[in-house]
Amino acid sequence: MKTLTRSIVAILAVFLVASLIGTAAAEPTATRSLSTDTVSAGDTITVTLIMDLDRDASAPTLSEVYDPATDMGAWNVTAVTIPSELDLGLITTASTGEYNFGRSPMSSDLSSGTSLEVVYELTIDSATPTGTYDLEGYYYDVTGSGTTIPMTGDTQITVTAPVDNLYDGVIDLEDGATAQDALNATCLEYSLQSAGLHVFLNMEGYNVSSASSSYWTLWINNEDCGYNMANNFSTITLSDDDVVEFLYTTNGTTIAKVTVETNMLDSITAVRNIPYETVYYGSSDSDKKVLVEVDITVNEELSSLTLSEILDPAFDESDVEAVELDGGSLNLGADNATFEILWSGNFVEGDTKHVEYTIFVDEAAGDYTFGDSFVDAYHMDDYLVTGEDTIRVTGDWNPWNDEDSDDGRYITTAEFQAAVYCWVKDVLAPTTGADIDTSRMQAIAHFYANGFEMGDNEE
């Protein structure tokens, strides 16, 4: 019997301990994460704080401390995002270096399960000495006797010497440009120094030195391409949106850098514009001619320029009529859906061509789309034409203003009465099958009453 009793007591003790452990664990948590934990003096980083409540809490607060008695006291906090639940916003206590994001004690308690995120920007003072700094922060509330819980997550920041940013920007480069072309475009002063099989870079007073282990390295899209410029400087071809960095390090610490983001220009660009892209089925022949414009820009020296337009298969090259070829010649070719405009001679960067032509569109209602039209030149790749690429044919709703109606584009009394009948009786218009709604009826009445010609699709 005693053995059984002891067993029961032991089991109860286990449950009691488990219960106590569970109760102790049910506390709020506060977590800090940094956009980066290694910065240069003068840099700004993003700090994210997460508050998770595992119980109801009165006036919960997240507090960060940058002690004014230390170098961290010169760091600056700027609030970016504070949830509405923390209705006190940001309160700063200069004497202690505290930055508090909290909820008013006058507001209702926040319930268990609440999760809130605070985001702020932290600027490291430019005079901050290099080193690793411990971050201090905590959560507290006034529930019961009050609770203070240390911040977890990222708890240290390493500050390195300021980096001299010699250049940081986007540069337009021609197709096929190299890392050297990117550096040339910055207009920074540099020279190349040969040493055996190696070629080192010297730039803006930051020179190679074996004594201090100082040299420039090339990085492309965060990939280390090395320090030997003979292997990569003028041989690596860049692509659009590449990030090219030249980093100058001394004893492993970066103290100067050049950053170039590439914007690769096509050798030729062509943009199509269709000013009036909608055609109404049943329109007069003159209204079925759709104007198309193409503007071509040359971005480097080339010769023998060609624009190849690929029409929707529903169209025929015989539907094309030249309006302005800007010195070019029209070649309709053998393919019924393709034609070319050709220019001979040499072109230089900045040259332009403006083309205008019409397409006679007499197709059923629907969307008609150009194919992969392109421009090219002698010994060059093809470059796709961009811009607008669709001609839309829609039904002509009005059968009473057609050229072959009773009085052409004028609305006769009989036609007006027929329109009124369709409007009142909710009957579709003859021939076009269009719905004659109030706005269309008002348009017909206006043109009828004033004796004006009524154009296609006027409402």
C-alpha cells in the first residue's frame, strides 16, 4: 500500500513540476534582428523588434538602450514603423539613452497571442571607434508586479572603419562592355601596375602595397573575381543590372570602394506607337486605315539598318502603305505577313529614324497582334521592337450612319424612329446587333435634331 501511495505521490509531483514549468514558460518574448551586424561608422541599418505575448499584458513596452556614457550614446534612432497597439509611439529618455515603444497604461490590456513588430533605423555615428558593441534591450509590462525580459536574437554590432565611397551609381553601357569600361565611365583616376604576371590597380591615391597588404579586388554580383586585373579587368563581359564593385582592402579591412550598377543599352532600340489602335467593323474604308509609328534610335556606330515588321497573320503586306520612311526604302518581300524598311550607309550614336505607315484593316472583330518584329544592322544581333503591338477591331454599333444607309451619315426620320423603337423596347439594333442604351440614343437624337453628319461610334 505504501508503495502504491509513493507512486501516486511521485506521479503527482511530476505533473506539478510540469505545470510549474509550463507556467514559467508562459512569458512574453522580445526578439531583435538586424539587417546586418557588421557596419561601417556612419552607416544606417534597419532594426526589427518582435514582441510576442504568451499572456495578457498591461502597458507592454519594448525598450532599447544606447547608453550616453558610451560611444553608443551618439547613435541615432529614427522610428519607421510602430503598430497602432503601441499607442504611446516612441518616447526617448536622453539621460539614460532609452528608446521606448509602448502602450499606455490607460489603454486596455493586450491579450495573449498578440504579436507586434517595431521597425526603426539605427545610424552609427561616423566617429564611432571600430569594435564590437553589445546591444541592450528588454521587454517589460506592469502586469502584476511587473516583468522585465531581456531582448534576444541579434545582440551585437561590429563597427568597422568608415569606407570611402569613391563612386556609387548606375551607368549606361553599350552591349559587350567590360569591367574596365564600367570603371572608365566613372571618370575616376586610376593606373595599372605590372608585377610579373600580375597587374594591380591603383586608384585615387589608394595604391597597392605589399607591406600593408593593401590592394584592389574586383567583385561582380558579390562574386570575387580576384586582384589580378590581367585576368579579369578587360576580359569579363558585363550584363544588364550587374553590380560591379572595386574594393580596396588593407590587412583584410575594406576602406575604399567603387560601385557601378550597369544599365546595358541595346545597340539599336525601336519603339512602336499605334495612336488610334481601335477600328470599328463596318467603318468606311478611310477609317479602316490604322496609322503605325516606329521610332528607332542608334546607340553605337553601325551600318545598313533594317526594320522588319511582322504583322498578324490575318493581315497581308498589300494592306501596308508607306506614309513616312525617313530616307528608307520599303521592301514588301515574299512573306505575306512581313515587310522591311531598309536604310543604307553608316550611322553614329544618337542617330534616329521615324517611320509612319498605315495598315488597311478589314477583319472581323477581335485583337490582332504583331509578331516578334525587330531591328538589326550589319554584323549585329536582332533587337525586338517594343511598345504597342495590338490593333483591335470592334463592332460598329450604329447601323443608321453607314455610308450605304438611307442618307449616309445623316440620321433620317425613319432611322431615328427605328432607333427609338430599339431603345424603348430594348431590342438590338439591326445589322450590328448592338444594344441601344440611353447614351447612344441621346447621341442619335442630337445628330438627328441638329441635322449633323454622325461619325462612327459617336456617343
